[in-house]
Amino acid sequence: QVQLQESGPGLVKPSGTLSLTCGVSGGPIRSSNWWSWVRQPPGKGLEWIGEISHSGLINSNPSFKSRVTMSMDMSNNQFSLRLTSMTAADTAVYYCARISYYGAGSNRRFDYWGQGALVTVSS
Amino acid sequence: QSVLTQPPSVSGAPGQRVTLSCTGSSSNFGAGFEVHWYQQLPGTAPKLLIYGNNNRPSGVPDRFSGSKSGTSASLAITGLQAQDEADYYCQSYDTNLSGFVFGAGTRVTVL
């Protein structure tokens, strides 16, 4: 069974940088799957941030494009998110998730999720 | 404003059938991209409920079913139970965004 676990600071100062790591167990991240970040502001819905493949290809939401960096750490079976220039509007629960292919084509779905990490932006 | 439109809330009595709608456009559902549904119980992470329009992952009861037609999709819950109280999100891929999109979510309340 694949499991994901987010780790990182719960508090970030305004204009600071968020760094989160997602540890993966139950399967190698060096696979055909993609690895993604999704966030959820308090009381609001889900927002896709971006995804990274095992080969380091990155796709990201244009809303974050200039602020987001993602990377893979194969040796520790984990992947990471960096989000710069944080403001109060970035206060949210950040989830990491696996995106896997299904069927015969290129369809993909978010099939495994971490439990989420609450990040608060405050001085 | 979400790219996929969902009603904020739906309610039903135990045992009833409820239907949740998700309206997209030509850049997502209309472009042939499939819909997935996620269930988020209070205080927990989202869980994949339906994928590829109408497929249930192992362990998901057959009380849950999905469909998609044109630029709209729906999730049906039959035999509504108290444990079904949760937020439900539809999700797809959008060519305008060149990325994944979620609906704003529908809260299901069991009366």
C-alpha cells in the first residue's frame, strides 16, 4: 500500500519561502507515476499547485508558475515543493499526492494522498 | 471562480438517493477529458471515490456511481448513510490551464 507523508514547518513568515517534503513508502518514486502538490485554504476547496515526473519534468498551475519549484530525491524516495514570496493568502493545508495512469490512454487520476500539512503565513 | 461548477450543498434523508452535478466546458469535459470524484470526510485528506467517469477503486461501495455526458458530469449516492456526510469534489484536466482543475466542492448533509 502506497503511503505519503508531508513534512515541513507549520509557520512561514510573510515574504518567506515554504519548503515541504513528501516521503513516499510502499513503492519507488522512480516509476511512471507523477507526484503532485495540492493545497486547501481553510474552509475552501482544493487547488492544484503542480506535478513532477520521475524524470524531473514539471507542470505547474500558471497561478504559481513564477513562485514554485519542485524536485525529486530518489535516494530518499521523496519529493519536495518550494513556494517563494509567501503571503497570508498562501495559508492552507498542503497535500502531496500520487498521480497514476489508468486505462489504455494517457488518463491520470490522483489515487493516493498524504494526510496534509497545515502551513500558516504569519509574522 | 472554479473552472468546474458544483452546487455548494446537497442534502437527503438516510436511504435516499442524491445526485451531485459538476458542469465543465469545451476545454475540459468537452475536450474528452474524464471526470474523477473525491470524497473528503471532515478533517481528513481527499480520497479517490470514482475515476474515469464511472469506475470505483477497490473498496468503494457500489452505492456510489458516476457518469459524464458532454460538458456535464454527475455523482450519485444511493442508500444515503450518515457516514456519507462529507465534501465531494469533481476533478478533470483543462486545456486552457494546461493542468488539473477541481470543482469548488459539494457538501452532502444527511438529514
